[in-house]
Amino acid sequence: MAEAEDQKPAEGAPAAPEGPPLEPIVKKKIIEGDHAGAHGGAWKIALADMMTAMMAFFLLMWLLSATTEDQRKSIADYFKPTSHSNVQMSTLAGPGGIGGGNSLMDPDGMPNTSKRTSFMERETPRSEGGQSKDSGTTKDELNDKNPSELSEEERQKIAAEADKKNFDKLEQAVREKIQQNPQLDKIKDQVKFIREKEGLRIEVIDKADFSMFALGTARMQGRAATLIQEVAKSLIGMPNKVAVRGHTDSLAYDDGVRSNWSLSGQRAESTRRIMAGVGLPPSQFTKIEGVADSAPYIPENPADPRNRRISITVLYQDTTTPPKNNAK
């Protein structure tokens, strides 16, 4: 009995487990790492910087293609340190009061910008400077005006200035092309540039050993056709209208079908076709005519071969106040 009591477990002692011992319970706690470096906002800033740079690049490309050489020069001069004193700060584009909040995309926001009207393009004041002829109004003041605010006299003066610049460039371009072509260099003395009341007249003149057309025909021959093509290429893009006139000498021509009058008109039309063939638009032609021997180049000798010629007149945009005649 006593032995049985000794085997009884003490009070409070845990009961002996029945069966095999249980596996210990292990709890695994996983702490996720900080992914802020990969999924934070830093990449947004980098993307925004890249998009801003791309937008600035394409804006620069657009400005280069949409502005003239004079406008680009004006913009470049503005960014030169020495040119800041020449710029009216109140007229420049930009925020902060300097440009009055105007955008650089606004043509009036560009420094010394050129302004366009429906019939001409104004000169850039930095490239020309000075005052308008016969008036105390400066070019800067004209350029600061809205085209709708210009008087008729101011519009005519601006148009005359643009025409003079265009005619100078045209004459220089044609002379250079003649000199660069050995075939045309031989007939350079047959090309005359004359400033008259209607515009710039380009005369291509026959002589004893050079004739633009085969005898009695309206078929223009090799060198003359090449010359007319070069003149037409130089005219492409100009806003001025073009008039073509055919002339003959006083030697009678009448084959029963044609006379000097019809022959001169056909030669003018043949010239127009050649000019149109290199890209001069039909809308740029305003008059095609033949005047026979009624307007001789050598009045004292109507039979002179030089009276046979083609006149290509580049007309003034506004013919009410043409500059003085200037023959070259």
C-alpha cells in the first residue's frame, strides 16, 4: 500500500504524457524589406527631365525651320552679352515683368522681330536700321505697329524696301549662276538688268552671232533655254508677279500665217512654258504679250539684231510709289 502511494505523482506535478512526445511549434515571422528604392518617386523626376529635354529639342527644331535667317540672327544677337544694351527690355518675351508675360511663341515677343503683312515681309530692323525714306518715322516704329494700323504711305514704303532687297538678291543670284556655268558665261553680256517704273526688267538680247530662237520660229535654242531656266529658278518663292514680253526687230516677217506680232507673242509664250517647266507657278504670271518691233532696244536702228529679245519683268508688289529708275 505504501509502495503504491510512493508511485503516485506529487500534487502539482505535470502528468506524464501519453504516447510519443509532440514536435515543438516553431513560428516564422517574415519581415519584408524596404522597396522604396525601386517603387518610389525618383523615376518620375528622371522621366519628367527627359520629356522636358525632348520637348525643348523639338521646339528648337521647329523654331529653326519656321524663322528666317534675319530673325535667327536677331535672336542670336540678343543672347550676346554686348547686345543687351541695344534691346528694349520692355519688349522682350518672358515672365517676371520683363516681357509682360508674353510667350516666346508670340511673334511680338521676339527681339527685333520681323512682321508680315498680306503683301510683303518687313525688313529686320537690326539688319537695316535707320529711318524710312522721305519720312521721320523709323523702321523700328513701323515694325512696332500692327499691320492694320499702318497708313497707305507706310505700307508702300515697306513694300518698296522689301522689293529692293528681293531685286538685289535676284540679280546677284542670276549673275552668279551665269558665271558658274561655262556655257552661260559666254552669253553673260546678253543679259541686262534694268530698274524701271514697273519693277526689275531682265532683258535677254540677241546679237549677230547669238540668237535665242531659230529663224522665224518660237523654238528656243539650247543656251538661251538654260539661261531662262536659271532665271525662273531664282524667281521661285518670290511674292512678286512676273510679266513676259517678246520683241522682234523691224525686218518684215509674214509667211501668210504669222507676222512679227504673232511671232513675238508665240516667243513670249514659249518662254513662259520653259519657266513654268522648272516650277514657277502659273499664278505668278500676270502678263504674256508680244509687241513686235514697237519697243526697240536700239531705237536709232530698228533693224539691229539686239532689238530681238525677251523681257522678263519682276513687278513691284505695290506699283504706286516705285523707286527711281536704275539701269545696270
